[in-house]
Amino acid sequence: MANSPTSLPIRRTNDLSIGRRSTPGAAYFITLCESHRRASLIREPIADEIKRSLDALHASGDIELIAAVVMLDHIHLLGVLGHRLSLGRLMGRFKARTHNVLRPLGFEWQENFYEHHLRADDDSRTLRPLHLPASLSGKPVPSHGAMAALVALG
């Protein structure tokens, strides 16, 4: 069905997995959105469960998390993929871990996610848009109302 001037654009999130490769030991920048893009992820208990789930995946060695930012309706992750799970399975495990908290509140993750494989020859300026404060405190961080909370790692 073609888009009419009054209809919303058709989401093509399934196209995100075309050409996706999971390379153990590679660094990835990952973005995962709440399915209805509602500003809910910073609310307790959702933000707490996101942090617990990320801590568990980090502790298991499935991903070495470098940074995680919880925004109002999506999250950003920066990490190195472990050797046990593919990237798709890792994100599936994260979604499953957080499902029991999100679903009863009427929230769920989008089916797919965006990822960018950071190659060894990538310019360090690739990460410049990700401004992290000196301390990852887990408390709300003021930043023009866009960034809601930083997840403390470690």
C-alpha cells in the first residue's frame, strides 16, 4: 500500500537485519526502540530492569558493555560482542529478560534493532555524538530534555 499524504510512513524495521553479521569480539553501537515510541523507559521499574538485564548480560560475558544510555523511548548500547551468542540472540535475550516488566505495563520492544559494527579502522569521531559525563551515576542527566538517564555499568 502506497503512502498517502495523510498516512504515516511504512516502517521497514525488518530491513535492518539484511546483511547483518555477528562478529565475536567486534564492537557494536546498538539502538533499540520501544514499539510505540512512548516516553516510558526512564520510569521505574522499567529503567531498573533494563539496568539489571544489561548488568547480567555483561556479567555473563555475552557483551562487554562500554556504555549504555536510556532515552525516553529507546536505548543506545556500545559494547563488544562476546563469543557465545550472535548479536540477534544477544538482543533477543535482553528483550526476553525485560519482557516481564515491560509487558504488564503495556510496553514492548520493536521487533528489530539498529546496529553499527565499529571496525578497527573507524575514525574515533564516529563516537563523538555520544557525550558521556565523567561519572556514570545512573541518575538523570540534564541535556536539553532529550537524554533521560544513564545506566551505570560496573
